[in-house]
Amino acid sequence: MMTRTSLAFASAILLLLSAACGTAGDATDPDGSPSPTDASPPDAIQSPADADPARCADLRFSLSEGEVTAAALRFVDNIRAHGANNAYLNSPPDGTQSQLYLMFINVDLAVDPGGDPGPAILAWFGGIAESPIRPAEYRALLDAGGTRLTLLRETIDGVPFRTGAPGDPDWAVPGLTASVTKLSDGWRIQTASLRPFAVFATREDAVLQRDCTPSGPPPEAPLRAHTFDGLELTYCSPDGEYHYTPNSLDRIVWLAEGTVWLGTRRTTSEPSERSVWVPSRRLELTIDPSNYWERIAHADCYCPGGRGDAGFTVVVHALTGDLLRWWPGINCVVC
């Protein structure tokens, strides 16, 4: 029998935005960033009825690739001037906004080692000259092990900024994640992973999100026309494959968090151009028992006892309904 765990779902969400290799269920651009299955240029995006089509036809990021690169380099220079003399990027940024910029910092803060270092570390980053991080716009979350601090941006100039689902850390993309160590007399910031599209976003981006976040789900037609390809397994060893296209009997459940603006994808390598925001919706597609095939008990999408015995967890474009990424199983993954 296959064993399954929900922990891999969190990793899969992060892979959606990182430059990771794709899998059979991926729909990605060549640089690894998420894109609709049939990637459309910005001017081809059609908005739901409750969004202004003219306003939401252009979902480009407020800054160009070159401006983001310059901002990242300037931020690191100012971090060095702020006391982290050895701070540097692991490699020169290439302007891909959906990638992480890993910064080596290694600075010690005189913070009570017995308390939560989050507010002090957030204030440290906010105190850097010309810092793009304004503490009032962020929430600092220390993990249970006390080794990772997440800075999640929630507003920009008072406008809500949706890069995560409230109350769901597995469906959130932080602006900055710091690796921290507790010392006898304080805390050390070792490294920091920065996501440019969150940290350098402007009020213009937050307003775009607000105006182009639909009140309801996108069209279901792209999902129901998609063929899901997967493996059939015996004791976790592949021994076949399946190809399944949903029909009207299969049940779609849109998850309660609504639209989450998980990041941007590149449309060109030109530094003068801008990446495009990808508004996302998460759903669960349950296969109706009348559609089961003979060997479905061996399929990687079959998960007895879960929320639906067989189906898929899917992320789609919140405006078009095009598939961005999917995983076999609901609230579980293959062993």
C-alpha cells in the first residue's frame, strides 16, 4: 500500500515559483516560472465579468527586469553599510523576478535569546538605508525549530497585498526568509532568501491585485478539457500509466483562500521589459466513482480516506482558468 503525506505539498508550492525542474504535472515557462498551459501574452488575458477587462488586460509588474536587478544590488550594498560587512549575493541576479536571491549576511543582533527574534530582525532589515522593507507592512513568523524566520508582506501603503493565503503557511510566498541561529547573548542572521516580486512591489502592484482579483472562480472549461497523465503503482513501483480527462460528473471544490498572487513569470529576457503577475486559484478535483477505471486502485491519484478517494490538487490562473500546476491525490502525495 502506498504511504502518503501532505508535507510535500508545501515544497511543491515553493517549486511553483522557483527555478526547479518540471515534472509530468507541471506547466512552466522555459525559465522554470509558472505559466498557463497555453501561455498567452499579457494583452490576450481575458478577465471575469466583475473585473474591468481594460484594466486587467495588462498584468505586468510595476518595475522592469533591469530596475529590479539594480534594486537588489543596491539593497545588498546598503546591507553591508548597515553592519553586515561580508554580505553578498551568491551570484549576480539575472533579473528573473520569480527566482530567489540568496544573500549571505552573517550579522549578530543583541536580542533576548529567550524571546521571539522576529520583531527585532524585521526592524533590523527595516533600518537599512533606503530599505524596501517597511516593518509595518510585514508579519514576522518564526518556525517551530527556531531556525527560520519568514517575513510575509501583507500591505503596501495601506493596500492589501496577497502573496499568501491567510492562516495557511503552505500557501504563502514570503518577501524574505532568513536563516537564524540562537546564540547565548542574542541571535545571528546567517542567510536571507529574497523574492524580488514581493519585496520590490509598489503600491501600483497592490492596486492592480485589488482591482483584478475576481469575486468568483474562473471558467472551468480549461480544467475539464485537460488530460491528467499519471502512474499506476504496485508497492510504490511504477507498473503502468493512466490518462484521464474529467467530465461533468467530477466534482470541483474551490479552496476558501480565493485568489493568491503567487508571483510573476518572464515574458522576455530583455532587461527593459517587465514580468507578468500570475494570479492563482487552488482547487480539488474529485473523480466521480462512476468514472473509475479497472486499475484505479493502483493510480497515484487514488487516496482512500482523503478528501475524495481519487482526484487531483490543481492550481489554475485565477482569470483564465488555464492550468498552472497539478498534483495527483487530494491532501496527499504519492509515496
